[in-house]
Amino acid sequence: MNLLKLISFNSIYILLSLAMISWAIAWTNAKIVGEYLSFYNLIFFRFLLGFISLLPFLIYNKKNLPSLKAYKYIIIPSILFFIYNIAFFKGTYFGEAGRGAILVTTLNPLFTLLIISFIRKKIIFKEVLGIIVGLFGGLIIMDVFKHGFDIIFDIKNIYFLICAFTWGVMTVFIDLAQKKINPYIFISLCYFFTMVISWFFTDFKLIDLSLLDVRFYFNFFLVSIAAMSFGTSVYMYSTSIIGPIKASVFIFSVPFLAMGTSFIFLNEIFSLNTMVGGLISLIAIYIVNK
């Protein structure tokens, strides 16, 4: 029996929790590495490292490579990955990393739920309740009830809105694709094709290796290997085990952690409403997975 099939739901939940921690830290990492390289160069090298780190899994499972017809399930998520990462790096560069993490992680599951509900034409009450509770927690973290809803649509947050929408759509495609393609092969090839797509926009002449210090390499390792090779891979694999809605709701745990790291390393505001909203968002995870 395939060892992966023996992994219990509890193990998946633990791995997802660790993945969310890596994602939360990544928002701060992204803002820091954005000081060194252009957005497209960052995307190329991020996915290059991601693909190399998963290459052993691809070689091991080479007998399970998909047919040419199945590559349509890989190309579309790869394009979405590219769009998401453009918005991700631009958003963290022009806006606040912590606040961006909140906006993306609270809207993402809502988009996922709406898309899934439209496809299956069925709405489960606890899933809707969990999304609403999580969204409410996110609004508290952003202090919307004090500053108004205009703060969500500030020009600095536009890229984060793109992140939320593209990731929601991508979650649905990931779930569909992994029912037809081996998860590790799917993830590895997605990273490869996203790397290829970004290569056409990469300008290697802009790279000055003398300006890349330990601070850059440390943060780039976390945003690439920790957040993507581990975090994103775990998330993508988990959607095939527990479903896209339950997997996406785990993202509600990211805002609290992201605001904490951005406060420590970027001096962004970390307030009481952040803690309260973060705890409410964690309750959303429990509701959906109960």
C-alpha cells in the first residue's frame, strides 16, 4: 500500500499548520527580498529553487508522468501561480506585509467557497458559517469598524486583492488536477512551468550579486524553500486529501502570525484587535473542520 495513503487526517492538519506558519513568515520575507531584486527575477529564482527541491520526487515518480492531454490541468495553475506571485511581491513592496497577509488570507477562502458552491450547486451551512466567522475576524484585525471599509480597497491593497482572487481560483484547479495527476508530479511540474513562464520576463542584467548579502539569502530561503517548497506543496497535496474548502480555511491562521512577524522585523503595528481577530479566525478553522 502506498505510504502516502496511510497519512491520517490529523497528520495532514499538523502539516497544514506548519505550512501556514511558513506562509505567515513569508510575507515579511517577501518585503525584505523585494529590496534586492526585481519582482520578475524574484519569481524566476523562487520557482527555480522550488523545482530543484522537488526534482527528486519527480524523478522517483517519472513512470507516472501525465499524458499530453493532462497538461492543461498543469498549465492553468502555473499561469495563476505566476499572476499570484507578481501581485504578492508587488503588494508586499508597495504595501504593508502584515496587513496584506490579512486581506489575502481572509478573502481567499471566501472566493474558494463561492467558486466551489457555484460548481457543485450546493452550500453546506458549517462551511458558510466558518467562512463568515473567519472573514469577521479578518475585518477586526484590519480595524475596518474604526477606519471604514475604504481601507480594504486602498490603492496599496489592490495587489493583495488580486492575490486573494487568483489563489481562490487556483485552489479549485488544484483540487481538480490532483484527482487526475499524481500530487507530487503535479506540484513539481507546476513549479517548472511557472519558472519557464517567468523566464520570459526576467532581466538577468539587473542582478548584482555583490549587493546580495546574508540578509537576502536567509529571507529568500524562507520565502522559497520553507514557504513554497514545503508550505505550498503541503497545501496543494492536502487539498486532494481533505478538500479545497477545508484546506483553504486553514489560511485563516496566517493573519495573526503574519502581523506578529511583520511587527518584530518590519516594525508594523501589532495591536489588541490583531490578537482578537486572529483568535476569531482560528475558531473558523474549528467550525469548518468539526
